[in-house]
Amino acid sequence: MTDVSDVNVGIIRFPGTNCDRDIEYAVNLVGANANYIYWNETDLSKMDVVIIPGGFSYGDYLRAGSIAGITPIINSIKEFANDNNPVLGICNGAQILGEIDLVPGVFIENENAKFICESKKLKINTTRTPFTKLYKKGEVIDLPIAHKEGRYYTENLEELYDDDQIVLTFEDGNPNGSLDAITGVCNKEGNVVAVMPHPERAVEELLRSKDGLKFFESFLD
Amino acid sequence: MNYNVEVKTSLKKGMLNPEASTIEKALALLNFEVKDTNTINIIQFTLNAENKDDAYAQVDEMCQKLLCNPVIHDYEINISEE
């Protein structure tokens, strides 16, 4: 593997993205290069990893993630993903990946219609993705969630089990009413991962938990 | 020809609608007992098209590509001449 300082991470910015700098911080912490890429750009040729941050792109109008899903950068992200490169969507980024069908299912309004912002125990269900390979299968980690549209829904639940596409599940209860408490999924190949919890907000002790750090260390491994 | 277009989008039947159930519970607080509460989004615009069929085809494509998510939504298109 090349030196980690040669690894380029593209952090996608839409109008309304607001977790971009937290991700830059986490990427710097593991020693990789953070590069901001805007919604109207199309060149990902120098990137090794793409991360779509959380926030409220386009004001969450129509549906969370829907308008971001038709911007010029999206076609490049689809090509990048189809070439088996690692793509991670966090929170609004996960909603966008659901909208553009890079992962199965969608994240819709929470069962109780409330914005939930708290730390949650989560189970790592698969370690075959580029963002979870340093965890242990079945390991329980502590990450914050912060969303109002995080209820996972799919019409093809069985396929997710058959193809090992469930990445994260809530360990204690099911705060937003997600199907089978699922809060992170990946595509069939495993290179595209969508998670509602925020690993970038749990990367050092000062933040109460550093359980999210391995999401960023994993793609360097 | 200009057409007035109205697109109604709603969650598919049987899908949990938290906004609707919150409204229903709030109405109950005011002593209004209602049931089967639903919420529908309406999007209106004017569209120039060759004819009504062409207008319908364009709006249907808009629904498929952006206005709805076919996993969770049903939609209804109404088109009238301006």
C-alpha cells in the first residue's frame, strides 16, 4: 500500500452540507489528504476515496437528498463507485446514496417525527467494506446520531441478509423505527456504504468516543 | 401551448406517515376525533408543450427522476390548458 499521505479523499460539498469540516478533521487525523469537491464539478480522477458528508443539502426540499441526487457530481460518483472505489455517505450523504440507488432502500422520516440527536450503541454487522474492515464482526460501538429522516426502509429486506449488505444496526432499541433497526447498509459489492450515525463525530476522547476513527483508518489499511 | 400542471405526491398506501399521525393526535387534543389522516404534497407549475400527451410524458418523467421516489411514493398528475 502507498504511504497514507498519498491517499486522496474527496469530500463532496453541496449547498447546505455542514459536516464537511468534521470529515476533513477526521481525514487529517488519520494522515490522508482531504480535498473539497463541489456539486458542480465532475472530476474525481485524482481521488482514492469519496465521502459525502451530512447536512441539509438544498434545504431537504422535496425529500432529504433528492435534489443533490441530480447534480453534475453525482454521475461522476456513480462511475467512481462502479469502478469499485470506496464511497461513504454519512447522514445526509447516506440519504443521497439511497436516492441515487447506489445502496438499496431509502432513509425517510423518523417514526416519531422528531429530530433525534444522541449517542447510540451500534453493532458492526459486516467487516467486508472498506470502511469497517478494522472492526470485529459483532463489535458494539458508540456513535452519535443526529437526524429527522433516518428511518431505513426497503422493499427487499431478505436480499440484504442474503448478500451481507447490513453494515450497522441499533443495539439498544430502535429510536427512529428503521426496518430491523438497520442504520447502515452497503451495495452488493460492499464498496459503497451509507450510514446514518456520524463516525466523524467520534474520533477522539474529547468527543466522548473515538469508536468512529476506524471508519477512516479502515480505508487506509 | 401552455398547460397548468399539478402533481400530487403521497406515501404509498400502508406506509407509516408520521406527519399525518402527529396531526391526527393533535386534532384529538382539540377534541376532534378523526381517522385515516393523510398528507399530500402538491407541486404546481406551467409547462409549454406540443400537446397534452407530450406534457403528460414530460411530467411523468419529472416524477420518475426527481419529484417522487418510486420506492415510497404514489403520484397523480393533473393537466389543464392555461
